[in-house]
Amino acid sequence: MLHSLSTLTSLVQDISRAENAVAAMRQIVVKLTELFSVPVCSLYLKSSSEQRLVLAATAGLADVAVGKVSLALNEGLVGKIGRTLHPLNLADAPTHDKFVFIPETHEAPYHQFMGVPLIHLRELIGVLVIQGTEQQRFSQDAEAFMVTIASQLAGTLQSIQRSGAWLPQQPVTHDIDRYSGVKSAPGIGCGRLEVLHLNLSLQDITQQRSTDIDAELARFETAVARLTDELSLGASRLGDSLPSDIANLFSVYLMMLQSPELHERTVLHIQQGFKASWALHETIDELAGAFDQAQDPYLRARGEDIRNIGNRLLRHMLSKTPLDTASEQRELVLASDLISIADLSIYRPEQIKGIICTAGSALSHTGIVANALGIPAVMGVTSLDLKKFDGEEVIVDGYRGECILHPQPALLKEYRRLQHADAQFIDQLACLRDLPAETRDGVRVQLLTNTGLLADVTPGRKHGAEGVGLYRSEIPFMLHDSFPTEDEQYEIYRQVLSAYSPLPVSMRTLDIGGDKQLPYFEIREDNPFLGWRGIRFTLDNTSLLVTQLRAMLRANVDNDNLRLLIPMVSRLDELESFVRIVDDTLEELQSEGVAVVRPPIGMMVEVPSAVLLLPRMLKYVDYVSIGSNDLTQYLLAVDRNNPKVSALFDNLNPVMLVALEQIVAHTQAANIPLSLCGEMASDPAAVLLLGMGLRTLSLNAHSIPKIKWLIRSVNFTDAQALLHKAQNLASEVEIRALMSEELKRLGLKNLSGPEPATIV
């Protein structure tokens, strides 16, 4: 290989530290001339407006040509590479039939030519070229290394290319940076980026001594007092928004903070002549290290809690003024790798306009809480270097899973307008709360809500939910420190059932596995999405299932609105086993004198085998619920939480429509009630679902007003006609274009989220 992998890594790191887009591109071309020992390296980027390849940076050609010279796709050697998406390695470029001489570049003396396309997620970003004076092809090693470099740089250059800041008519000092992640909580938020845990890790602290022991002791005691107040205030501030099991985390943190071991060991290190920060570093390492050695996953997780407490203490130690962000009026977007509930607690809820995490998935704890509190959130923004943007203006577009840094004033103003218009539109739809979701020609649709936190109950009722179509019972398990007892579960389920009584509540039994893990029950698998999850896990852990069923059935006494829902069904024997366990549990409770009754039992259709076996499965259940998120994921073999392929995840893929048509046909033939839950229910695709025959949808509480308005604005016959057109199209792109055109014709716009008038 021509150059080592470390050289490549160093190049990428150097570019990431560049001051702006122009500097980054200049660094690329200069560095590559050195690596390949050539006189010329040039970078061409595709102009999205004209579909031309524009010379964006060069080392060796005339600087005056930058931004002025451009080639159409298939024009010249560079255009040929852009058109064919294939490298080109030539010994004598001027003799090639596609060669175009451009006097402005002053490239006459160069014969050697090698160019490679820059491609990111199937999209042409540009072309990278090196040139030399020799009349021979570059070596195979050089070509292989050039291709490797292009693949590494394509993602970085995509954000530059999309911003347009590299074009000469754009100001080069005010780049727009766009970063894509995973849609976690819908909405638009604008504010200053508040990066949490930035440069405040105990791992960055080095050993330092101090001669003023009293001052260091005072610094430590002050930090403890501040963090105690912070946690106590946070518990009271979010107490009404979060269930008791989450609020209890504050008590756990307070107990750790006030433990004698933490206090005494830190004081001892300070008295030995060390600074408070290093003393804390040593204490936390000792305490967390003890937990790290434990075999029990729950105890190992406590090591992370200890480190979290330590880092928060360090933040207060190094703060020159008391942290009192709650009193500030700034609109903030919080960002970190992952954000804990304790992090959110130090801010007033109305201050937080958005959340960005560089790690995590759509179903991480942060995303769950963001949905419950109605805060736009984007997770898994892996390419975003938070340190570069702390304190700067940012836009969070939760509808599209995108973050925009350095927004130009006009773009920021437009997003703020959309943010206000979105909120105003929802307020205007409040008048529909008690009206039915009924088409103009009289077809009725039942709108239910999805929930999992007690904090979700109020928004659901506020927006007119006619019950709960999906209660995610795993969320209390995920936010607990151990498997909750029957009585603990009973109290949670009773509150949810009582809040909606007499409206129906479909409680899904424990659905963990895949990206939903329990901190105290570690499941390690090579392919968790095809592994031990959903009904497979609970049938293998029957005691957990029986405990949960007992709690649900007991909570249903005097409410009589419980509906059981089985997740991830893929086999007939799973249904047989579940029904048998329910009947045995009912019999046992009745023998104990509990007045329980058999609730309706439903199954979720989330995997292809359930679609194919559905006619034989229906005899075991009273109703069916389609899990559109997982069903789409498994039909398309696309992990929706993976930013590299999440763009391929689309509920409107033609195969999804075919599968839905089959499910509707089977359930209608058997006269079995059918509902659909997931993102598809809150998409304009609800029109297609209506035309298909679905009459019950379950969706996020905040989306109910928009979908109700959509249904009340169309005729059923229009929905049928639109479905018929969509069924004849070849891709989700064509179907979405059709949907957009039809909704505009009907006067209905942007139901999947507001669209900026102009995105620069």
C-alpha cells in the first residue's frame, strides 16, 4: 500500500480541524500533492442548482479558476468520471477523446491524470483529481489509495457541498453546516447550542498538587452543595412531567453524592496535598472501579452512575460562578453524546427547544423523554463535532432528523417562522378535539395514541385521543433499576387504565431486545434484531410474563378497558402458548378472589412471517395491530436507527403497500378488527391507509390534531383514487411526489412537517 492507514487517519483529522469549508478544501488538495508527490491536485464539487462540476479548490492550477471553471456531467475527463461514477487513470490525458483544454487553469504541461468520484450514500458529491508531468499511468497502489481517500472524505465534503458556501457568490466566512441523524421526536427547535459535559471529564484531569488545602476543601464542599441543590431542584421541577420510577433516579444520585465513601476519600486525598479535581478523579476511579469488576450487569451500570456524579461535581468545581441556567431566558438546544434525565432537570422545560445526541437511537431514553415532553430531538448525529459549535445558533429539525449549524439570518428567520406557524396551527386545531375523525363523505376513523410514560397521558387526552392503541410496557422496565415487582407494575398500569377509562387501552407485553435493552439484564447477540426479543424473550422467561399479566389483569378491575397485545409474533405456537398462559393466570387470580375478566387479546404484525401466516393466526386473537416501523424495517432489511441506511427506510415503499393490502384483506375476511401504529399513522400516508380500508390508527399524541384535520378534509373516494394511483408506481419517491401533488391540490400542505420556503 502506498501510504499507511495512520497517514489517512491523520489527513481526515487535520481536515476536521479546519476553520471553515474553504480552508478544509485547501488543506485536502495541498496535503494530497504531498502524499502523492505530484504538482497538481484539484477538487471539483457538484453544484446542485445547475448539475455541474465546479472547481472548488486546487493546488497547482491557477487560483483564479477556482469557482469559475465548471464542467457538465460527461463533459471533459472530470465530467466523464462524474457521469460514469468510475475512476479514470490515464498516462496521457490530452490524447483522450473526452479531454477538454481550459486555458484558465494553465494545465498544459500535465499528462498523468487520475480522478476518482466522491460518492456519499449513493449521491455524487464531486470528483478528486491528481495530475503529473510523466507520461505513464499512476500505479495500482496509488489508485487504490486514492479511492480509499475519496471514500473517507466523501461524508465530510457532502456537508460542504450541500451548504453552497464554497461557491464564489456565497460568503465564505459563514458556512452552513448540515448534519443528519435519526428522527427521534418531531418538531422544529431553534436556539443556542448548549454542549453538556464539554471538556469537563475526570479522564482529562492530570495530577496536580496544591499548597492551599483549605481552599481545595472549600472548593469540593461548595461543589457538593451546588450539585445537591441542582438534583433536588431538578426532582421538583420535572416531578409533574415524569413518572415516579424516573423521579426516583434523583434520589439514587443524591444517595451516591452524600455517601461517606465519596466524601471521606476525596477529603483524604486533598489533605495529602492534591488539588480537589485530582482528589475527586482518584476517588471516582476507586469507587467506579469496584463496580466495574462486578459480574452483575446492574452493579456494573452503577459504575457509570458514579462517574456521572463525579463529572457533574467537577463541572461545579471548575465553574467560576454558580450554575443557574434555570434563571436565564435563553432558548437552548442541549447536545452531548447522550443526555440523562438529570441533565435535563437543571433547565426549565420551556428553555429547552431541542435535543441533539451524537449517539443513541430513536428509542433511547433521551428520545422517549423528549417525545413525552414535546421537545424536538435528533439522535445518532455521528459526524457532528460538538466542541466546534458550543454556544452557536442551531436549528433542530426533528421532522427530517437534521441539525443545521451556522444558519444564515434568512434561513433562521424562516425556520423560526415555521416553528411559530407549526405551534399556531396546532393551537388552531384544538377546536377539533371533541369532533370525530370523519371524512367529508362520512367515513369514520378512530384515532388512538401511543404511550409508555405517565407523562404521555395528559397530551393524549388533551389532543382528543380515543384511547391507547399501543402502551409500551417496556419503558417502565427500561427506566427501572431492576425488574419491577407485580405491585409496582400494578400501580403504573392502574393509573394509565384509569386515566383513559372507559376508552380502550392496548397494553403490549414486555418487548425488549434489538435496540431496547434493560440496564440490569444484559443481552449480548451478534444480530439482536433477529434474536431474543419480544414474545420470544417473555415465553422463555415465563415468570416475568406471568407477573406482568397478573399486574395488568388486576389493574383492569373496575376499569374494564384493558386489551392485551402480543409483540413480535412470528410463529403459531407462540400464540398458542400465550393464550394458554393468559387463561392459566386468569384462573389463578380468580381462585385468589380477584374479580378479573378475560380481556381481548391482540397480536402485532411486525415481521414477514406473520403476514404470510395471518389467516391461520387469526383464530387465536380478537384483534390485530400492525407495527409499521418494524414491519417496514424487516420487509426492507433496513435498520432505521443506522444513519448510513436510514434514508432507505420509508413506509411508502411499494412492498409495504402490498403487505398492508394483504393484511387488510385477511382481517376483513375474518371480520377481525385491525389497527396500525407507528410513524406511518402520523404521515400523510394516512390518506392511503384510509383508502385501503384501515379504520383505526394509533399515533404520537402531538400528531393527532394534524391527522384528524387531514381526514376531515378529504373524501373517502379521493383516498381510494389516490391509493389506486400509488399502487401503480415503482418507488417510494414517486409515491411521495404523488402524495405531495395531491395534497397541494386539495389545499393541504406539509403534514409531515413544515418545509422552509428556501433552504440555502
